[in-house]
Amino acid sequence: MTLTPIRTAQDLRLCNCDVRECEAMCCYDGAFLEAQEEQFLHELLAKVPQLRAKLPDPYIVDGYWDGEYLGRKTAARPHEYRNAQFPAHFTRTRCVFADAVGLCELEKFARARGQHPWTFKPSVCWLFPMQESAGQPVAPVADQREDPFQLADYPGYETIVNCGRHDAAGRPWPEALAAEGAWLRRRSRCRSSVHRATASMSYWAAPEHPRAARRSPARPPANLRPHRLRRSHDARRADKRPWQSFRGVRRRRLPGSPSRQ
């Protein structure tokens, strides 16, 4: 394979892939999870049996790279790819959360509930191929020579899959990954929560919650919105007049105001 060097990250251009064509090849080995994401998925699937029924046991396993343990990741199961461009050094497997087409069941579940498509997905899934530093977007790997996943018989991963490979006909990476960057910045504003954009994993994941239907798909729960996080409960309460701070106490009526009939 002839490698065309890309001098800087500014030269990197990407195309948004069509899962129906690439068959989600980037998910061939599952997805590595952050420390809290495994527990999040366990709680979610315990409350959504229709999702759990589609998964094998176990659906989260230990992950290794070149014999070294890297952490926990979603399991993969055999899949016969029809894509002629499927890399020969990739195993013919796919993440257990992918459906027959390659669409993510977690994303489909969020869309069905009217929530942001990436609400329940592991961070590495929606962030890829972009990198992250202190909650800010960082350019993907631009040159295949710098791909961190290379062995003698494994020529790379991040610069091999369709969504991470340079394409001269594509758009500059900040433009191609604008949605990912916006979601990353929004997620970073909610860092004080136990999990991204969630005040309680059980609260957010419970489909039977009486307020679930009224929840805005593009906004986190009320107590996680940035303007709520900046002020403590005591500070908000101090703004209220004394007779407004207690439920069940009749509000004081100003002299001369008409009484309610």
C-alpha cells in the first residue's frame, strides 16, 4: 500500500460514511468503555428488557491489544461483511449492539424516545475519529504513519476505516465532525454529574418515568442545565422572599391589593 503523507491536521478531509455501505466496519471489535459506562449500560438494560433480549451473555468483556489488557469493552459476534473494502486484517465480527444493517441499537432506542441520538452510546462511539483534550475537540490522526494501532501484520485502524480515512473529496475535519464537537462541548458542561448529561443514571434510563415523555430531546434534565449548576440550592432559595420559601404557607398580600374572590 502506498502511503500519501499528510503534512498537518489542517489538511485532513473526511467524508461522513453511510453505515449501510460500510456495514459499520469501525465497530468490528466492539467499543471500549469509560469507567462509569459499563455500570450505566447494566442499569439501562435492566430497565429495558427489549434491548437486553437482543444481546448475548456476556455483552461486555475484557479488551486486549497486542496481548495487553486495555479495559472493558462491548463484546463482538461473527458477522459476514459484504463490503469489498473491508480490511483484510480486521476480524469478521461486529459489536453486539449493532443490528443486522449496522445501526446501533442504543442510538435507535434514543431516537425512538425523542432524545439525542448519542444519549446512551459509549463516548468512543460518537467521538470517533475525533480526539478529546480537556473537553475540547482535537484533530483525528491525519497520517497513517501516525496511526497508534499498528503492528507488523496490522497496518492500522483509525486511518483505515471509512470515517477516519483522509478523502480529498471530503470536508475539513472540523466541519465534517461539527456535530460531534458540539455534543462534546455540551457534555463537558455537565462534568459534575456521575455520567455525561445525567443527574442519575437510573432517572435518565427509566423509560417508565412519568416525566420521560415531556423531556426535551435536546436538553439534559433541569438540574443539570448549566445555569442550574452554577448556583447552589441555598443561593437560589435566598433569592425568594421568606413567605415564598415554604410550601403550604399563604403568600403575603400587599396593602391595598384586591383579594381573590
